[in-house]
Amino acid sequence: MLSAQPIFFSAEQGQSLFPRVAEHARRAITLDPTDALARCSLSNTLIFAGRHNEAMAEADLAVGLDPNSAAAYICQGFARAFGGRPREAVAPLETAMRLSPSDPFTPFCLHCLGRAYYYGGDYPVAVAQRHRVRCSSMPHRASAEPPCSGTTAGRSAATHIRKSQNKVESAHFYR
């Protein structure tokens, strides 16, 4: 899933790469319109370029072309989680993890799933999801008890959830 992701580049470099990466992905799609991974690459690039509706359409095409591709479902969930339809992101991300349970992208799936729950307003599940991400990406550091179990960290997380909920409600993100 190659794309010009800003985590690998500065914002300026990423913005200048988006058109080139999209051009290469479109060229790959022209050469083979049935290539689901080329559609995933284009979808990822479109997400980072802020063109969420196009990204969702490409991700949907990728899933339609290869319904057994965990990468296609990751792209579909990622596009929805960050494209303003977070509740629709849950099913594709869970499908991706079911299709490829030992995938190296599992922590990323869990992260996107947590974001989807958070953006969708389901804060307790988002916090639990954060714990799952920590367990899957750093099993040696995961604690035995989940964050909201009455510990000081749990109370801190609950306070953070309330503050975050107030911020989300005041910003009117998805109304």
C-alpha cells in the first residue's frame, strides 16, 4: 500500500508528492483496471490529499475487485474513519483483521478502529481500543488491566474522554 503518507515526509514534501503518487497509481490502474492494490494506493493518497469521497469510492472498488484482500478492507475502513463516516469504518476494519489476523498492519487497523469509535462518539470503546493497540504493537508493555478499571490511569482516561467529548460536541464535526 504505497502512498505519499505524511508520517514518512514533512508536510511540504508530502503535499508535493501527492500528485506524483496519484499519477503513478492512476497509471497502474490504466494498465490493469482490476488491480485492487493500485486502487488502495490511490485511495490512501486521496485521503491524505483531503479528497475523502474519491478515496472512499476507490476503496470500495478495491473491495469489489478483491473481496479477500485485507488491504482493500483496511483502505475502505481508513477512508471512512477519516472521511466523516466513522461508524461505517468498523465493519471493514474488523473484516480486514479477520481475513489476516497476523497482518503487520493489524496495529494500524486497531488504531483506525479506535479513531472510528472516537469520531463516532463511542468514547469508552475508543479507550478500550487504545488498549488493544498497545497490546498488539507492544505486547511486552501492555498492562493486565484495561485503562478504565478504576485505577489512577483509568480516572485520567475518563477525564480525558469527557474533555474530548466536549471538544467534539463544540466543534460540530459531523452535523
